[in-house]
Amino acid sequence: MMMNVLNRIDRCIARAEYAAMVGLMAALTVILTAQVALRYVFGNPLFWAEEAAVQMLVLATCIGTSYLIYCNGMLKVDLLAAILPETIHLPLQRVITAAGLLTLLAVCAYGVIWLMRPENRFLLSATTGMPKWYGHLAMTVCFGLMAWHLVVQLIRPRAAETKED
């Protein structure tokens, strides 16, 4: 019952991530197309387009990484698994997932600590005049979502493990 709830929440988060990626890439396409048209056709570019494009691309990349973790689509170097016996593969995968989870939680903790520092609240973007902390907050949230997906993967029973029980 609890696993069904966690899987449902995980699936909803992944759907939201997918929708956010599609929306960000669509907005990125529109902004950059408008930037090119305004710059080369009218000679009057959007002064904020490059910064907005970079921020959207970074955010889409972070959200996409979280979505890939959900889909189990991250690139894996399985050199170690190839030389170890088959019986060690699942425990090894659990250890690697736990190490990734601890790393993401540490990055989230440092992100929150950085965001809470008073001097960082007043940093403003040179071109848009907007505070820079919102981009750092978005990255910290993305790392938190990555950690969430790894938690669900860790507690989800694996097919080979359930057969042995």
C-alpha cells in the first residue's frame, strides 16, 4: 500500500518534470528565435534573451537529469559489474544508488546553506535586474527531486530480490 503511494507520487513528479522540460524547451526556442529575428532583421536585439536562455537551458538540464534518474536512463559505467559475479549485481546497484543519494543530499544541504546566507539574497542579475537566488533555489530543488527518485528506487523491491524471498 505504502509503496503504491510512493510510486504514484514519484510518477506525478516525473510527469511534472517532463511537462516542465517541454515547456522550458518551447520557451527557449521562442525566445532564441525572437532574439535572432530581432537582432538580424530589425537590428534591435532583446537585451535579456541570452541570460534567460542560459538559465532555462540549465534548469531544463537539471530537470532532465532528475527525469532520467526516474526512468533509470542515466549513463552507467558497468565495468565493475562486468567482472563481478551476477549475484553481486543487485547489492552493488543498491550501494551505488545509496552513494548517489548521499551525494545529492549533501549538495542539497550545501545549496540550502548557501541560499540562507544573507549576502546572497541581494545579488542581482546585470541584465534583468532580477535576484540570482531564484536560479540557485531551482537547482537545489532539482537536486532534491533527484534524491527523491533515488529514495524511491532504493525502497522499491527489485524483481530478482523478491524471487529469492
